[in-house]
Amino acid sequence: MWDYTDKVKDHFLNPRNVGEVENADGVGEVGSLACGDALRLTFKLDDVGRIADIKFKTFGCGSAIASSSALTEMVKGKTLAEAAKITNQDIADYLGGLPKEKMHCSVMGREALGKAIAYYRGDLEPEPEGTLVCDCFGVTDKEIERAVLENNLKTVEEVTDYTKAGGGCGRCHEQIQAILDKVGTECMVEALAPETAAQPKLTTLQKIHLIEDTLEREIRPSLQKDGGDIELIDVDGDLVLVELRGVCSTCAAAQVTLKGYVETKLRELIAPELVVEEVTA
């Protein structure tokens, strides 16, 4: 039996903002009834761009209801930029904590908010592609690969915590392990491969702008899904100085995230000579 805080129980028994906003500016849906968790989030902005009303409908456990209720309370009155900074760990902290087996409920809320904001901005991501691996929860190999890469997952159990894949009958555990092995091998080969692609010469301002844009669009959303974050501090030539925040700042694998994910992504999308280093307080 999981130990829930009084605040989780309160938001489960007395959920706030249940329903659907009429003529919503933003709409976000995640999960499905088939996998046992589904959430629909809608919001309306006021004249100055703040969230004036937000409501949710969910099919799921008590933690899913509590997390959704808490999220709606947390973002009311905020701008979209402010709301987008809320992580799944922020939701869990607001509730006084969630069992690790239920953290995917807070992740679901954060993803729904992200999709609702993307809907408003008109930049929705395409539906996930790939081959179905987990029949129980409808998770594909591409979704698992993305989760492994973005979160530096190492075990089948960690994959289940983040995606629910393998949390049902267990028949897909071997396939999940094969994906873990494949991604690990590819990352190793990629890290050892020489960088030969020619890159156009960038001005300092162009480089800073591209770094800021890549962090905001490609990197921060991935870290925020798991309670982490990153902030650009300075750019000195090819040296990119950043500060890890949230769970990333205390994570034992912080350097792996910094070098294996952040630096690799910036080198891939901007310039191969970039070096990322962390600035600590």
C-alpha cells in the first residue's frame, strides 16, 4: 500500500477545476483509456496573456486526479512562459510528494500542459511513430528510445517508471532491454566517431541566438519532464556556460546529461566545436 500525503488525498477527494473550458485557447490530451490513464487539459487566457481559467478531465488513479488538480491550481494566473517552467517534480512537491511508482502521473500532467501550450502556439508535435513494443500500454520502440536518450535510463525498471512500458504482463522486457543495449551501443559509437561535417562560420550573436533557441526548444522540455532544468549563463567563444537546476543539479549522472546529451545536441545542431561546462553556485 502506497503512503499518500494529506494534500494528495485532499486533491483526490476534492479535485479542483474539473471539467472543460468552453472555447479554449489551449487543449492538451495525453494517454488513452486503453492504457489506463488519460488526461484532457483545456485553458483560456485573459486579455494580458495569463491563464484565466483551466480545467481537466482524467481517467486514472487517485494520483492522476490529484496531480491534475494540483497542476491547474499551480498555473492559474501565470503566463504561458511561467507555466511552461513548471516540472513534474514541481507538481509532486506541491502535493508533498508522490510514491516513485506514481511519478508518471505528474509526468502526464506536465505533458498535457506542454501539449496545450503547443496547441495555442500552433506547433503541435506529430504523433509518435515506431513499432509497438508494449501491447499493455501502447508504447512504441521510438517512444522508449526517446525516453532512454533524454533521461539516461539504464534499466527496464527505469523505462517502466518513465513510460509504463513493461509494467503489465512483462512479455516485452526482453525487447526493452534490447532497445537499452542498442541505444547504449549507438551512443558509444557516436561519441567515438570523428566530427567531419563542415559547419558555416557563425557570428557571436548568431551563435548565442541558436544556443538559446536550441536549449529552449530541444533540451529544456526533455529535462523538465523529469524535474530538471538548465539555464544559459554565458557564451565565451566556443565555451557554453550553463547552470543545471532542479533534480539535474543534484543528480549523480549530471555530467552524463551535460556532456552526453546537452553538449552532443548543441554540437549536432549548431557547431561541432562547442564545449559545454557547468557553472556551480
